[in-house]
Amino acid sequence: MLGADHNTPSAVAVSTAGGPARHLRVQVQDTPREAWRCYGTFRRLDLACECVESLNSAGVRARLVRFSIAPVAG
């Protein structure tokens, strides 16, 4: 998760000026009819993939989302 890995640099590029930093989100879903919810955020792809694989192995529906631009409310 962000900040948990001390081998990554502390600075991450933002998606837009003043926006959130680019990162990878692991999302989980309890049932196919429910909305996806954030489980954790990562800077490194290998750690995010490891998390998704672990969750899937435990029977949890999980997916990886690359978060690079903040969504805008309409």
C-alpha cells in the first residue's frame, strides 16, 4: 500500500496539476451485483498484482485499476 514499501521513492507524479498521485488500486466486490470498492492502493505493479492474486486465491473477487486521472463529478 502507499507508504508501506520503503523501497519506493516518496514522490509520485500527480495526474493533473494539484490532483492525486498516479497509483494502482485493488478493488474488491462481494457479489457481481454490488459495486466495486477500494481494498488498497499501491505504487508498484508487482505488489498490486500479488495482492489481487492473493485475494482471488482466497475466493475474493478482485481487480486491478490503474488510477492516473481523477474522475470529475458531472
